[in-house]
Amino acid sequence: MLRLKEAVIVEGKYDKIKLSSFIDAVIIPTNGFNIFKNKETLEIIRYFASGAGIIILTDSDAAGFKIRSYIKGAVRGGKITNVYIPDIFGKERRKTVPSKEGKLGVEGLEKDLIIEAFRKAGISADRSDRLEDPITRLDLYEAGFSGGKNSSAKRKMLLKELDLPELLTTSGIVDILNTLMTKQEFFDLAEKINLGKEN
């Protein structure tokens, strides 16, 4: 059982049911886009964000990123940790057809993959030694993953290598890289990806 002091924000009740079996924490569903008009839920989220903090765990499709972005904008100054699940294509058992983008949501993922996503966000990892010389957006640029020729394709290769969703923003990539590796490990990985691209 993963015990967390932060509140975990998910999209729906089935996500909450899934997480409740192996995560001991306050779990708040947004009920999809209802969060845009449900002031009460938003106030609860703000309350936790200003105290223990919140962990946002939405699906890796466009809708999930829209909800994540809205919450981040609505909770200014609060403590937010983003957890991203990988892009895995398939269909949840309870649904008759796959989602619009064909990706599994939180409820459809195996427990181990969700726990690994938490680990990648630094929730169960010791980050103290990694933050002394953090990876920056400039490092992403210098490594060829942003702002240059073929940077979009290279960035997709990086995300695939790390099993992260393709819709992740540059800032989100930097945040997660700093929980996963040192700057030197990042540049070693970048070299490997860049060499693979040339071959």
C-alpha cells in the first residue's frame, strides 16, 4: 500500500476505485469536465494544494491534459505534483468501445504501471542528490529535443524511451527527467537517441 499525505486528483469514480485498492490517500475525482463548473470540488482541491499538496493523475489523452491544465491554472501557488501514465493503446473492460484516442486510462492500467508512474514523478524516489544540478529546458534544447531541426521527432523518441505520454509538454518533460536521472545520465541518453536517429 502506497501511503500519501497529498490528495490525488483523478478524472472519474472508476479511477478512484482502482487507486483505492493500493493507495492510501484522499482521492478526489473531477468527474471529467464537470470540474470546470463544480466550484465545490475546486475549492477542496485548492484546500489540499495549499496544505499537504495535490497529485494530478489524469489520462494521457487530450481530455486528460485539458483537465490537468485547468487544475494547474486554478490552483495558483499551491503544491502540485504531476504523475503521467504511459501511452498504452487498448480498451477498458467495462467499455464497449475504446476511447476517442484509443488509449487506456488510469482505470485500465495495471497496478504496477501506475506505481511506476508515481515513482517517475519522484513520489517514492529520493531526489535530494539530483536537484543540485537540475536538468533545464536549455539542456533539452542543447540535446536537440526542442527548438531545432527534427526536435519534435527526437522528443517523441525520448518520451517513448522513458515510456511517457507523447502529449507531455517541455516543462513536464523537464520535471520528470529531474526525478529520473542526473544531468549526465540525461546527456548520455540524449547521445544514444541522437546516434540512433542518424543510423
